[in-house]
Amino acid sequence: MATLAFWGFFVAGLAAFVAQVSHRVRIVAAGPNSFSIGNLPFRINRFVLDVILQRRTIRERPAAGLMHALVFWGFAAFAGYTSVEFLYGLGLVDLTHTAWFDGYRRALVPFASAVLVGILYLLIRRAVVRPIALGTKVSIESIVIALFIATLMITFLLTFLVERGTGVERANWWVHMLVILAFMALIPASKHFHLVLSPLTVFLKSPELGNLPNLDFEKEQVGLETVTDLGSKARLDAFTCVECGRCQVNCPAWGAGKELNPKAIILQTQDALLGGRFETKLGAVYSEQVLWQCTTCGACENQCPVGIEHLPILIGSRRGLVSNGDAPEYLGAMYLNLERRSNIWGLGYDQRTKFVQSAQLDTFDPAQHDVLIWLGCAGSFDADFQKSLRSLFSILRARNVRFGVLAKERCNGDPAKRTGNEYMFQELANGNIEDLKAAGVKKIVTSCPHCVKTIGADYAKFGYQVEIVHSSVFVDELLSDVRSAKASAERPGDRPAETVTFHDPCYLGRYAGRTDEPRALLTRFGADIREPERNRDNPYCCGAGGGLLFADKEEEPGSRISDVRFKQLQATGATTVVTACPFCSIMLKGAQASAGADTQFVDLMTYVDGKLQPRA
Ligand code: SF4
Ligand code: SF4
């Protein structure tokens, strides 16, 4: 009788689980296929680190992350126990009285205790502490699930205290098993579905941060216009969000008081999918204004513990808007510059030629030169950034590096790609690839981190592979024999070390993962580095990326991202701010001017060259 009753509860719980899961599976399967499993070794390594070892969960919030990890590891340890109890309850096979099961049960005691501690900590955090990232409303669902988990652990531990074969033992068993079945029925419709889905989404997440596959115009792809266009990975992501708010609190736009909230983007996607609003325009699901507030800094994707990719949704939706002529006005002007003059400022080509001549740069010849220096739009036309490039040339010449430049360069296409103008990006990219191939270039050095990402990763999607490194990486290696000045700076009587703060550009620190080389260069020349809030591979954006360099700053809602970042840099108390990206430099100097501050800004190459000059 008891077995029959258990079968009844089991079938009901399973049916509820399967019905909800199959509804979601159908939604995911109906989307255009965007799953890929290339670069397996990288994916397996990340799976081990982020799923099994819970690296990303623990990294940003060590205490809460560790408690979550205890719950996760405990759940994994209980898988065999739960299976055996189900087999027993269903009357299929009784392994509960075997010696090995008894040993296994005893081994689970520390796991159960750890889960209990972890879940109580998380429950208090959600219900009482309520950090802003978790939302202002107390989630009843989260509390119910936490109480379920606590009950499971308590009923398990009670099995060691109650006498076997008694009514109390049977009642305890029933509570334990019915809670599991209720849990099963509840999780697909809750954020706890990530227990099932996150191993998949972490594995399926692209190895490339901010991966934006090329559109195939021959197949009439134009980007994401309606909910129907969302690919299978974006749909799966929407059902996996655990609502932790890591993406939200790390988003510079949200941090500066704008409407964009990457967590809301994912939850709005989930609502639209579950609500069957497939014909709704994505601009209406998220609001068009919000879509244009993203700087493409990559913080959301990089911090997400369950492998959710925000940028394919945000930029994909921008592509859809651009294809319908719905880009903001400031982008229209930039696109015109790119179309007419192949650079973002629409300046005459003679200005680049003048710079090339005055800096005595040779046209690249593979027989004579080791590397190609890619100037980029800023290097070709921005007088301020050209000073930095002159410093780079001076360092390279002092070390006998043979380098040249292309006779002609177009913009690499980053501002077009990241604002959703894929057609223009492909025109620029294909022209540049043709020229780079014709010139026989094997290695490129550039001072623009956006060029590193676009030429290195986006051009590779056309089958063009070239080694491209940021000047900080190249020069750090070049000067590796320069003795560290730190020791001499610490000798009595020497001048105290200069206090410097380094602003990691998003496309260097986060996208390229190059955070040691700029610091190594600074410390080698005696700088005392004061780290700002948000540094290294999780910097706070300067606000220029994703085409926002061109946005009308007066019309921006909230604060300016660059102002927020400038204050963070100022708070270090350092006398000098060092940057390593032309766009960071423009934005932060603008913030400095509006703050009326006298902080000194220096580009990394100018800083290094300035220290080398007296030794020459
Ligand atoms: S890429 Fe950066 S700006 Fe855009 S949503 Fe993510 S965190 Fe926010
Ligand atoms: S998208 Fe990722 S980081 Fe953002 S709330 Fe969801 S799970 Fe957390």
C-alpha cells in the first residue's frame, strides 16, 4: 500500500517536472541553432573550474559563493543516496540495508552538515540582509526552496537518531521523499532550474568573450528583430538565470544610473519566451533606449556564474534595429564618416600621411620588417594619441625593432560591429584583410585594445589568422632585461616612488586578459601602483565602447560612466593616471576637465619612454 502511494506521488512529481521541462525544451529547440562546441579542451577546463570547483561563484562573493559551493557539492554527494531511496520507495530494489550503503550514509554526514550551514547562510542573506543585487522584493520561492533543502538535510541527519523500524522513522522517510518530489515539481519554473541547466550553459558558452558570429548576408541574416529570432543558446540562457545580480552590479551603465540592467534583459527574455510573445519586437521587449546604453565592456558575461551570454542578445538586437534604419542619430554621423573616409572622425587621409611622414615611418615590407604597427583611427588622426605612438616608435627604435606601417588603413570596424552595423563592419574588415594579406603581415603590434580584439578575434571568423599584440605586451617583453627600478627607489636618500594608478581598458584587461604586463612596466620604472576600485580583469569601463564615444553626453540619462570611473581613479590618491587605450584616454580626460581636477594623465608608452630617455 505504501509502495503504491509512493508510486502515485512519484508519478505526479515526475509528470509536473517533465511537463514544465518539455515546454522549455520545445521553446529552446524552436530557436535558430546557435549552439557550438568548438575548442573542447578550453570548455572542459572551464567546466571543471566553474561548475565543479565553483570558481566564478566564489570569486566575486567569497562568503556567499563558498556557501553556495557547499550546497552544490553536498547535492552532488547525495545523488547516489537519493537514487537508492527512490529505488526502495518504488519497491524496485532494496539496497538500504547493505553495508556499503551504510558506509556511504555515514560519509554523507559532513556533507549534510555543510549543506545545512550553507543554506541557512543563504536564506538569511536573501530574507534578511537582502543585498541590492538580489532585488528589493523578498522572493518567497527562494525561501520555500531553501526551507526544502534544510528539511532534506535535517530529515537525513535524523535517520541516525531515530530508531529503525519505528513509526517515527517511517514518517521521517516520507517527509524526506515528499520534499524531494515537491522540489522536483517546483524547480523548472523557478530560478533553481539552474541546478539542471547551468552545467550545460557553462559548457556551451563561447570560449570568446563577447562572441558575435558574422551575419551571413547571402542567407539574408539581418540580426535579431523579434523574439522568434533569438537563438537556441540565448533561449537556454534565459531559463538558466539564477537572478544573482552579478551582471547588474558590475555593469557600468547600471552603476552610473542608466536604465540598462543586464539581469533585467535576461529576465525579460525569459518572460517573453514563456509568455509566447514570439512576434514582439526585441526593441519593445527591452526598450530601444536601453539597447544603446551598453558599452560592450563584457563585465556581465564575464561575471555570470552560469555561462549566460548577454552580448549576442544586446548586439544582435542592435543589428536588428540598424537593419531597419533605427540607429540613433549620432551613429548615423559616424557611419557616414566610415563610409566616406573609412575612419570614425571622417578626416582626410592626407592627415595620416602627414603623421606617417613626420614620424618617419616606412611602408611595411616583410623582407625588411619584423612587425607591422597598426595605427588605428586614433593613431592616424588624434594628435594626442600620436604623441603616445611616437613614444612607442622611440622605444622600438632604441631596441632595433624593425617595423613598418600599411600604406593605407581603414578603421578596423569595431565601432560598426559593436553598434550592430554588420554590413559596414564586413566591408571594412574584408578591405583590411586583403591589404594585410597582400602586405605579407605575420605579426601586428598596436596600442589600441579594440584593434587587438577585432583584428585578432573577429577577423579570424573570416578565416584570417594573424598574431596581434598590444604594445604593452610587446614592450614589456622587449624591456625584460631592464633592471627593476623599485630597489633603487627604496634606497635611503632617493626620491620616493611616484604614485601611479593604472586604468585597465576593458578590451585589454577583461577581453585580452593582459593585466600583468602594464603593471610590470610601471613597477620596473619605479612606480608605486595604487589600485583603483574595479581593476585588472574586472575594470570599470571608461564609457567609450559600443559606439558610446560618439553619444551626446548631455542627453545621457544618469551620470556619465567616465565621471564615475574618474572618481574611482581619483580616490586612489595617485598623482598620475596611466592609460593604455586611446578611447579611455579621451573619455577620462573629458571627465577630468568637467571635474576641474588637475590629475596628470599619461599613456603607458609615453610613461615608459619618458623613463627610458634619461638613460639613453
Ligand atoms: S557589456 Fe558592460 S555595459 Fe553592456 S550590459 Fe554588459 S556590463 Fe553592462
Ligand atoms: S545573468 Fe548571470 S550574473 Fe546576471 S543575474 Fe542571471 S545568473 Fe546572475
